[in-house]
Amino acid sequence: MNTLKSRLRDFKLSGIHNSLEDRLSYAHEKSLSHVELLELLLEDEANNRINNSYKKRYAKAKLPSHKTLEDFDFTFQPSIDKKIINDYATCNFIKEKKNIVFIGNPGTGKTHLSIAIGIRALMKGSKVYFTSVAEMLQNLNSSRADNSYYQKVSFYLTPDLLILDELGFKKLPGYNADDLFEIISKRYEKGSLIITTNKAFEQWGDIFSDNILASAIVDRIAHHSAVIKINGSSYRAK
């Protein structure tokens, strides 16, 4: 048995390695055929690989907390249609390269919902990355110092779903607005976004120093986006 399990480790079949003895006992108890035993072992291996893949992608997603749709209090925010949120939780919008924009005041659940949908996407095998807009723009600006700017841009283009949190809390200087446009335009129709913001689209001119650039960013985001406006008070304040 030790030799056999050692070979399984060598072949990186950890799922079978971990369940082998239990499966052998079960097969003996139930008088399973060799084929039936092999099917069980292969299922264990497949499930183990799926679980390991999820754990790796979850770690890389950099979600600030673990929030689920089951944890969300839809009764506190009746302006949100639960059916619509559940529809987006199927993550078909990622396959269609579409976006979601959550608009609402601080504390109304925008970030919670974006994380919850991000977790559903991870469970379905997608690559997800979460960042605040401010952090992403700071990283892009800093990358110019060591000539890694395009490498950093590529980093933000790689995920199937990029979650950009807290757009609009600060007015962006011109160079930051250019960097945001770079990400938005290059992901356009190639990868999905979830954006949370406290500003309606018509107020985005207040975020950017250039109204023309603001219009171009809104145009690319809104073209393939579901806009979910949350009209309610802060849950945190409650």
C-alpha cells in the first residue's frame, strides 16, 4: 500500500491517494467490480482537482471578504430585484463579455453583491480579480517608474471578471483617468467588469478632469452593461 500511494504521489494523483484506502474498504464491503471502484477513484480525483483549482483562483482573486448572496438582506434593500441578481449569479454575463454597474450610496450593498457574484464566478471556473479603483490606478501609475506599465495593464486584462470597487469617491487627475480608460477600452467586449460607484452616469464628469474622456468611458461601460441602482439607506448605519 505504501508503495502504491507513493506512486500516486509521483503521478500527482492526490485525490486518489487521499481516498484509496477508504474506497478499497467500501468496494470490499459492497462487492464492487474493478470498473466500479475505478470510477469512484476517478471521481475522487476529479473532485479534488476542481476543489484545488477553486482554492487557487479564490486566493488570486483578492476578495476583501467572503460574502454570499445567501448572506444578503434583500428585505432591507427592496429596490433590488432578487430575481435579477440571481440571474446574474448564473454568470452567463461573463460568457457574453457583458458588465454590471452597481450604483448607490455607501453602505447599500454594492460591494457585498459584487463579491457574492465574484464567488459564484469562481465556483463556475472563471478567473476573478477584485480591486478598488484607487488601488488599481495607484499600481498602474507606480509601474511607470520601473517600466512595467504594460505588464501591469496585461495583469488587469487577464481575469474573466474584473471587479472595480468604489469608483467616484475621489476626483481623478488626468493621468489616472487615462489609465482607467486604458483598462476599460482594452477589456471592452473582451472581458467582463463589475463596477461599484456612488455616482450616476450623468455625474461621472465630476469624477474625471476631462468630460470627453468621461463620456468615452461611460460609452464603453454602458454599451454592454446591466445598471442596477440601489435606492436605500446604509445597512452599516443600521
